Amino acid sequence: MEDKRNIQIIEWEHLDKKKFYVFGVAMTMMIRVSVYPFTLIRTRLQVQKGKSLYHGTFDAFIKILRADGVTGLYRGFLVNTFTLISGQCYVTTYELTRKFVSDYSQSNTVKSLVAGGSASLVAQSITVPIDVVSQHLMMQRKGEKVGRFQVRGNPEGQGVIAFGQTKDIIKQILRVDGLRGFYRGYVASLLTYIPNSAVWWPFYHFYAEQLSSLCPKECPHIVFQAISGPLAAATASILTNPMDVIRTRVQVEGKSSIILTFRQLMAEEGPWGLMKGLSARIISATPSTIVIVVGYESLKKLSLRPELVDSRHW
């Protein structure tokens, strides 16, 4: 008889692809709306010198809300929604790579590690130009220049409309850096997100398996998975945050060298500078990862081919 504690992984060949993509886009959009403010806060905390503007995640949240209102927490959001494309490329690459690696290894850790890293490589190649633009929009503050570029207002002193701001930033990047400016920090992004993704998936499955062995058989698998996601995200965030700080500074401040950026950061703020924005990152990752994991696992179950539904225990 099948052990109900054994968490069955739904693979690519088990899915109805049409349902998978339609539900996937809707789910990803809802997640981005919920966690974007903390992504913005993390970016500002990582770029600021010391504690010149904000003293922490909560302080930044309150100050941005007071200065710019709720819309201030969503600067650059419309541009960032284009990463929905990279999100779908990510899950497709992940699932296809798992299927490919399974021909050579049945180890779930190996499949997760290789697939996670490969998916991140593909996704970052699409995401970096979008990130560069959206991060500059995130850094806009009323009456102040925080990043390299500042959106110009209209004669009455009001900000230009959302896509007008985007166009303005794109023009400034092109004028100063050329097309290469849209891939500033690309290597740093790969060094951040490939390890992050490669580490997250094995830890996610590891934590889920450990929790499954400790809990009663009647406990739904989705509970293990919902807890395992944030644990894996926190683990991956701690391991990769130093590179994430450097990546953000390279992209926003226009640095040309990862090594020089690292040395400058260490000289100015010491080792603790490498942990800037970590709490905001974990805070944003915890609810988003719960939603992502529950949503993704539910998405795969909803997308399961009809003839396989009755053969699975959840």
C-alpha cells in the first residue's frame, strides 16, 4: 500500500500544458502585486549609503508611504510586470530540464539543482533589462536624486505619467551607457540568482521530506510544502544576499566592476554591508514563497492530465 507521507512530484509529462500556462500567468501576477512594495524597499536599502535615508525595512515603509503614498510603493511596477514572460520561461525551463536530467540521474537533489540553475540562467537573460529600468524607477523620490538618473517632471512640477517616466529613464540609459546599459550587472545577476535558484529547489524538497517524516500521515502535503518554501527561501537568501547587494549597486549606481564594488562596500560599511536588505528580502520572500509554493503545487494539480487525477494522493 502506498505510504501517504511520500510526497509525489508532478513532472512535466503529467501536465495539461494549456491549463498550466493560463493559470500560471494569473497566479504570478497576483504574487507580484502582493510583494512588490518589499522589493522596492529592499532595493532602496541596498543602494543607500549606510543609513542615510532609512534605518530599516519598517522605517523605509513608513517614510515612503508618508512621502509618496501607496503609489510610491509601486514605482516601476508596470515595467516590472513584463517579467511575467521570464517567469513562464523559468518554469518551462525548470520542468523540461528536470525531464532531461532524469534520463541520467534519478536523484531528486541533482534534478532540482541542475534544473533550478538552468531555469535561472534563461530567466535572468530576459529579466535583467527589465530590472535595470524598474530599479531606476524604484529609486525615484520627490524632489531628490537618489540613483544615477532622475525622471524629469512637467512645468507645473508634477511627475510625468507612468510610461512617460519609463520612456525618460530608457532614454537616459541609452544616452549615457548605450544598449550595454540595459545589461549592466548581468554577470552579477547570474552570480546571484543561479545559485539562489539552484539552492532553493533542493532545500525545498529536503525540508518537505523531513517535515513529512515528522508529521502524521493524515496531514495534507500542501502544509509541508507551504512551510518548506519559506524555509528554503530564507536559507537561499542568507547564502546569496552578499551578491544581491553587489548586483543592485552595480545596476543602480552604474558600477563597472563587481570586485571594485565589493571592495568599496567593505571599505565603507564592513562585512555587515553585505547583509543590507536581508530582512526586507526575507519578509518579502516569506509570504510570496508561501503563495508561490501553494499556488505552484496547486497549479500543477489543477493542470494534471485527467487520467492521472485519481492515481494521486494529496
